[in-house]
Amino acid sequence: MLTTTVTINAGPQLRSIAQERMREALREGVTAATVGLQSDIVGNRLHGGNALHQRTGNLARNTLREVSQEGNTTTGTVGYG
């Protein structure tokens, strides 16, 4: 788990703008990491690994990713559905 705390010393309006930009940047970073994780799972684990032998490719085609933001928490999830 990665936890980072940032304090912005500025007026209320500037602080609000800076916080929104940081949330957007964080969401972009988490999205990029989630896409990379999904790509690694499909490319190296499902198609290239010895542990799982590909038969139909359904599992690789059904990988899902989701990035959600609630308050100060940004979460990226990779799963199958």
C-alpha cells in the first residue's frame, strides 16, 4: 500500500485548484499502472506462462480494469468478469 500526504500552503481558491490537479494527476498515474498490470497479466501470465495453458483465450479476453476515486482515495483494480 502506498500512502502519500501533501500539504499545500496557499489561499483557499489556489489550494482548491492545486488539489483538483493533484487528484487528476493521481488518477492518470493509477490508470497507467492499472493498464500496465492488466497488460502484464494477459501477456506474461495468461499467454506466456507455463502455469496456465491457453485453450480458448476466454480468460485473457475477459480481463477488466477499473479506476475509482472516492474522496482522497484512488483505487485501481484488475479482475475477470
